Amino acid sequence: MQLRKKIAGLVALATTALLCSAPVQAADITLKLGHLANEENSWHKGALKFAEEVKALTNGKVEVKVFANDALGKEMDLINGMQLGTADMTITGESLQNWAPKAALLALPYAFKDMAEMDKAVNGPLGEEIKKEVQEKAKVIPLAYFARGARYLTSNKPIKTVDDAKGLKMRVPNVPVFVQFWRAVGAQPTPMAFGEVFTSLQTGVIEAQENPLALIKSASFFEVQKYVNRTAHVRSWIYLAIGEKSFNKLNAEQKKAVQEAAKRAQAYEREIMLADEKKLEDELKAKGMTFVDTDQSGFAMKAKEAVLTAAKDELKPTIQKLYAN
């Protein structure tokens, strides 16, 4: 009897040891998600939430690894990689218009007066049209969208009226409509990767740039810029997106889980973004930046003219409708 108990005990110990030493089951599929913001930004926090939800909803079968600060490459490189199947995911928006023209509608200067108006557009027929074209032409699937705070112009001189922007050497993202708008304003816009902006401001290659407050802070532009000019020239959204090739590696159940995870991440990111917007101005002021009340009317007039003049014929009716509202 004693011998039997000893043997049973030894078997139990051996089984426990085997279980404890067994390797943790690796994910069947790993997706890499790279983006340009830093770890403090709500986009990054939303991406981490997405990764957490994907893991939970797939029982660890799909893992998402998130990389901030352009660690996987710049936005345009990632989009190209997603089309080729060499990259999986990113957070991207109007840059997609380089493949899908309707993506230009994500960030038209002075098209939306507030976030509620923008949400209505994203969740309505316009948003569906854009998503469809992005998938068909760019081979990128928008899973969710993150709203962005209004874009403001930063500079080392106050910009109170549209005339103050004349001749201003500034960086814009590689987005044709942004280039068109700032040229119409009289500035000298230069398309440039986000990762190059700080050094270019520091060395005087450019004098100004434009972005939402969250990116102004997370990129430490307060170290090289004095003024935040309240142009609020763009209210827009950006997509949490996956390459079609990477998405098609997932089975039907995993695809459904990834889509649900994105939906949850979208709600989570919005909550964080709204809370951040309230405190960002105070934080930037504390860092030494001065906020300037800018007369937006002159900028808005130039925006409508520039966008309609340069827009593709197929987009003009939609653009006119947006500006009419």
C-alpha cells in the first residue's frame, strides 16, 4: 500500500514537472502593426488595446505586435509593404489617396465644423464609399477609425491672418490636397516624412509644420516651435488598417475576431483622445508654447477654392456638397 502511494506520488510530481516545463503555446499567426506616433499617443494606446483584444478573442492564436515611432518603417513604406504582403498593419489616412483618390476626402481643409459632423460622414454613405475604394485600389482594409484632433499650424512667428502665412516654409505630409491648400494660402509647403520634421525645424530647413495637438506634443515640437496658431484647418480621421494579403491569412473565425477587436479599440481610443485634447493645450503652454487666435475665414476661403480647382472631376460633386453643409 505504501509502495503504491509512493509510486502515485512520484507520477504526480513527474506530471506536474512536465506541465510546468512545457513551453507556452506560440501564436499561429503574428501580425506586426507599425505607426508613426510615440507611446504616449492615443493611437498607440488604441493599437495596444487592439492587440490585447485580438489575443483574448482568438485564445492566443493570433498575436499583434505593436511598434511605435516608425520603428517598422515610414507610413508610405508600410503601405507599400502591406500591398506586397511584406508588412501587415499600420495606422494611415489621407496618404492612401496616392492609390485611392477618395481617401483625399478624409482630410479636406475646413470640410467639417466639428467631430459630430465628421462622425456622421464617416459612418454614412461617404465613409463606406471611401473604405470600399481603399480596399479595391490600395489593397488595404480599414478595420476601424480613430478621430483626430483638429490640425493646427505651429511656427516661430504668430500667424493671425492668412496674409501672415505668405512665404512660410513649412512641412506637410505627402498628401496632394494639403500641398494645394497651403500653396493657395501663399505658403511654401514641402512634403516630408514625419520622422524628419523635428530635425528640419531645428536646423531651419523649414519654419513651420501642421498637426493635431497630440502629435505636436508627442513629437516634442515645443522644443523647436514657439507658437500654436489656431487654424483648426482640418478635422479628420485615420484608419487602423490591415493589408488584404495579411487579412486573408486568417480563417473566418479569426477575421471576425480581428474586426471585433478593432471595434473595441476604436471606442477605447476615442475615450482617451477626448480626455487628452482637454489637457494638451495646458501641457503645451507649460512647455512654453503660445496659442494664437487665428482668423480662420481667410484660410477657409482659400481652402474651398484650392480643393475644388485641383480635385478630380469625379470628386467635385461630393466636395461641393461637403462645403455647402
